[in-house]
Amino acid sequence: MIDFWNDAPLAGGCIAGGREYFHINNKGDVEPCIFTHFATDNAKTKSLRACLQSDFFRAIRARQPFNENLLMPCMLIDNPWVFREIHAQCNPYPTHAGAESLVGALAPGLDAYAGHLAEMMAPAWQEDWIAQGRVWPFTPEPDAADAAGGAARPRAAERASDPLQRSAGRSR
Ligand code: SF4
């Protein structure tokens, strides 16, 4: 197993939402990863196959990788607007009290953190990865095409053919 945060460039970014991984808590809630405390399905009442094809998980997979800079892989803290968008689209329930602060009270602080992180990580990504050709040829699963609910952005498969295009910063 890859440490998908520190090794996200090797994993092609976040692997949550059933791309390579998901998490089931002790109540049976099927969460995108162990740190994403939201779900739309419970493994006690639905097959795992169906859970993996939920709108919630498909919306996550459709957006991976969440940032062209794979040193910023996370939809929760590196790109918090991504999870807010998915949350608004799919309306998952929180799997513990207080989880919704992630898309509420904590949002301004997370956005500020992500902004500072982007400034620091941009040169690192360019110099240590792009300039040295160390880009993983990530290809998303075929069914991810339209699950973003109209949030149009270049497909990762298309970007993967052009390392320089992959390195271009996001507009938000
Ligand atoms: S959402 Fe964030 S914490 Fe969860 S697997 Fe992806 S990168 Fe890791």
C-alpha cells in the first residue's frame, strides 16, 4: 500500500472513493476514506458493489486527481472547495457529530491554509517533479466521465499525455 498523501505523485493523487480504497466505519457507514467522515450508504443495507457505484463515490472519482499539483492531493484540506462541491451535489450525511464543520465553520481556515500551501508547493512540484519528468501517467476509470455533475474540467487521461499541461495550476 502506498502512503497516498506523501506519495500522492506515485499514486496519481487521492485514491479515495473506491478508486483504490474506501473505509467502512464500525456502524457500517461506507466512507470515501478514513478521514472523510461522510457517507450516503451503509454496508448493512446495501451491497459493496452498489456502494462503490453511488453518486457520492462516483462524484469523487470523477474529480480525481483534485489538483494538477499532486503534492496537494486531498479534497478535504488541500482543495477543500472540491469536497464542498461534492457535498453540495450529493448531500452525504455526517458519520459523527461535528463532521459537518468541515463544510461550515472550518471552511474559511481551510481555504486560507490551502492557499498558502499552493504557494509553497508550486515550485516544489515544478522543480522536483515536472522538470525531472517524474509524472505518473494516471488514467481515471472510464465511468467517471459525467459523475462530476457538470463540473467541467479536462479529463485526467487527456492531461496525462502532456506533463506540462498536468502541471498547470488550477484556476481556483
Ligand atoms: S480524501 Fe484526503 S485524506 Fe482521504 S484518501 Fe484522499 S488524500 Fe487521503
